[in-house]
Amino acid sequence: MIQYCFIHVVIMVKFEMSVLLNQSEETREKMPARNTINSGVRYSKLARDDDGYIDLQFKKSPPKVPYKAIALATGLFLIGSILIIIGSLLLAGYFEINDHRDRTIPVLIIGILVFLPGFYHLRIAYYASKGYRGYSYDDIPDFDD
């Protein structure tokens, strides 16, 4: 059984090699010679002091301010701040709520969860507007559709 499989593999390899050789002979006949120039393009030598770079490659474009993302971050910051204040006042007992005292902690938690991303993105926007090193408007996700 093993000998039969080995013979079968050898026959298949020989067949594939003959097919590849026939294809390579056909493609050699169809390909043009290598050193012939068919186009009318004229080439010229580059100057010795040309390093291949142009000054426009290194100029930075002015930063694009993501106004929509900053407005969303401001909204999240304000809503989160209001919810934190209301949750803190509810928890401290400043407002009298007798029926739903169990709802004070969720208001505080939701306020913190909404406040944090707003504060984070507003901080990046502020530092980028002041030009601090390591901060740019590219760090704020933009909602351009």
C-alpha cells in the first residue's frame, strides 16, 4: 500500500513538472526581449544633491478641531456633573425621599460613568488648544460621516 502511494506521488510530481515546463516554454515565446525599449519616454539623471525629499512632506497641516466631539464631551461633562451633584445631595439626605432611598446610589454611579469620558475628552481638547506637548486633536474621536 505504501509503495503504491509513493509511486502515485512520483507520477503526479512528474506530470506537474511536465505541465509547468510546457507552460514556461509557451510564455517564453510570447514575452518580448528584455533590453528593447518600446516607449518614447525620455529619462534624465537626477542632480547629485537631490536626496529625494521635498519640503512639503515635512509641513504639518493645521489641526482640524473636532467640534462635534467636543460638544458631545461638554454635554457628557455637564450631565455627569449634575447627576453627581443630585446623587450626592440625595445620599446626604438634603432632599427628603422616603419612598425611593434605594435610587440614590444608582444616580451617583450613572453620574460618575457619564462624567468621566466627558472630562477626559475635554481635558485633551483643552491641552491640545493650549499646545501642550503630547496632546493633539487627533486623540479625540471625530464623528465625521
